[in-house]
Amino acid sequence: MINIGVPRYLIVGMAALFSAYHLILATYTIDIPYHKEPIFVAMGLYVMATAVSLVPWGPTRMPIWMAAFNFAIVIAITLLVSSELDFQREGGTGYASWYVAASGTLLTITSTRRRNTFAWLGVAFLVVHTIIIVGPVGPGGLVSLGIVGSASWVAVSHILSSAIAKATKDAQRFAIAEREATDWQAAQEAHVFERQFRLEQTSAMALAMLREIRDSGGDLTDEQRQECLHLEGAIRDEIRGRKLLNDAVRDEVMVARRRGATVTLLDEGGIDDLSDEDLERVLDRLALAIRSTNADKVIARTVPEGSDVAVTVVGLRSIDDGSASALGRDPSEDDEVDLWLEIPRMA
């Protein structure tokens, strides 16, 4: 809906008063037409069309049936009133030709509500009717009867409604662009925060070993070299494991690696929607599962959103006695499942 900064009910009220003015003129000059009945019918049609067009609710853009109805009413009141007037009357018709201003007002309302095609069709009908049907009045009647004025009001309304519609679309595009920019900025800040957090975690885990490397000049024992590999795996977990990590999980993963197990943590975003309480419950259960298994390979992976399961944990134990390698097979084909666990999202 177009918002031009003025309450809609105020605009509707002003238009209603202006429309009522034409009815006053019609009543004031009711003795000039040949017969009164067609004038009263025209007044009734005009009141009905104006009331329908000024209903202060619903969409701002007028429904097409209403615009067509207004166009038909303009034709009807023009034919009804003009057929009862003597345009050669001494002193002219005066305010008895109120149908021109009334039609102009109704067409201006139609244009304001963004049905400009029907508004200009109504103006074209008034012009053709004045020049051809009215006859003796001729082209000069376009000015004397006020048709030029009515057309001017429609033109102004057309320009303003088009400008307001364009401004509204531009404002909507700017609002969308602003939201996108805000989302992008928030995402960048989240990335920066995540990167800083991971760097801090990495520094905290590797700092002691880096000092040992520095102090020993790089001459490490086999145990220290193995510990470096464990630290490398822990750093990899911080990148790939993301929310699958808390202090309990980190400790149990390191214990498992030190006993020779291979641990893989894969967070693919499936638990991002969990509350802090549910996430902590899931991670504590994961830590317990890693602690309770003696599997040679442990794989923990998040499950996509929409499932009742948050994390699946698989533990594999190798039973290869060397024959698989000798036969050219992948030793992992002979692994047996030592652990299969699905940790639910909800308790």
C-alpha cells in the first residue's frame, strides 16, 4: 500500500466533501434541465460510484472492475444530464453542467488509485461527447464546460500517483538492500568472531608444545612428535567439528587418540538450531560414548535438521590380521562395528 505520509481517512474525507459539492450544484440548478428525473438518477449513480471508490479500506490500487464501473458511470451521468440541457440557452448552462466536474472528480479518484488507463478513457469520452454529440458548443466547450480542467486534474493525479508508486518501489528496494547489507555485515562479524575464537583455541592448545619445540631447537622425542600429531588432529577438530566440541569431548577425543584410535568429528550444521541446554546434553552424551568404546576408529557426524537424531556415532574395530593387505583388499572392509549410537535432539 502506498504511504504518502498523510492518513488515508483524511484524504478520503476531503475527496468525499469535494464530491458532495457537485451534488449541491446539481440540486441548486435542478430547475434548469428539461426533466428532473434523469438528473436524480445521475446523482444517485454518482453517489454510488463515489462511495464505492472512496471506501477507506482494502488495497490502494483500485480493482479493475471498480475502474471499469467508474468509466461506465461517467458515460451514464454524462448522457443523462447532457440530454436534459439546452446548451444554447441564454447565459449558458452554468452549474447545471455539473456532470463534467463530477466526472472529472471520479476520474481523478480512479487515477489516484492507479487505474490511469480507465481515467484517460473517461476524459477521452468527455472530449468526444462535447465535440461531436453536444454539437453547437463545439471545441470551445472543452474550456467553457470545464473539460480541460478535469483533464488537468487527471494529468496531475497520474503524475503524482506514478511518482509515488516509483518512490514506494525504490523505498522497498532500499529496505531490502539495507537488510541484505545488515545480514552480510552480521555474517562477516560472525566469521571474524569464529576465526578469532578458533585462533584462541589453537593457541591455547599448541602454545605449550610450540615452546617445547623452541626450547629443544626442533629436536623432539618420538613421544613429542606423536603428541604433535595429536595436537594437529585437535586443531583439525576445531575447524571441522565446530559445535561438536566442548571441554568434555576435547578431553575424551585426546584420550582416544593417545591410545591409538582415529577420531573424526564432522559438524555439517545439523545442530545449529539446538538450545544451549540441549547442545550441552548432546555433547556430554558424545563424550561418554567416546570414553566407553575401545574402537580403533570413531566417527561422529551431525544429522541434518528435520531429523529426531542430532548426532550419529560409529565406532569400528579392525580385525585385519594382515591377510586383507596380502590379498590386495582394503583392510577397512574387514572392520566390525563396535559402537552404533544415535543421540536424539530432544531429551
